[in-house]
Amino acid sequence: YQQDSVNENYYPDRIHPEDFWVKIVISCEGTDLELSAIGKCARCQMVDIDPTSGMKGNTLRALAQYRRERGKINFGTFFAG
């Protein structure tokens, strides 16, 4: 998954501005889909494994240094509509 988006109302002074979003609106061909933030997204260890070599990387270790909360490494937000 790779996020591709344009955000008109972001927080440029924050390192992870998506942590502060309470809703997002996706517009396509005149139709709007409004999604509300419902919680943080904890990362599993599988996102840190190279599919070619099967070796672990250092991504989660780096995130854990500043994104760990209650034993989970949060990186992202769940949204529901």
C-alpha cells in the first residue's frame, strides 16, 4: 500500500500530520465520500520483512523509538465511512 493523496488542510509543522486528522473527504466525479478517524493503526512485523530475501529490516525498530504506545507501534490511522 502506498498513500497517494492531496491534502488542502494539513499540519505542516507536525511530523505525522495524519495523526491529527479527524475526517477525510475523497471526491471523485462529483461524488464525495466522507470518512471519520476511528483509531490508530498498529503495524505488524510483516511490513518489515523483505519479500525477496526474507530478511528483517530496521523500519519497525526505527518507528518504535518514537511511535510505541501501550506495547504497539502505531503508524497510520483507521478511517471508516
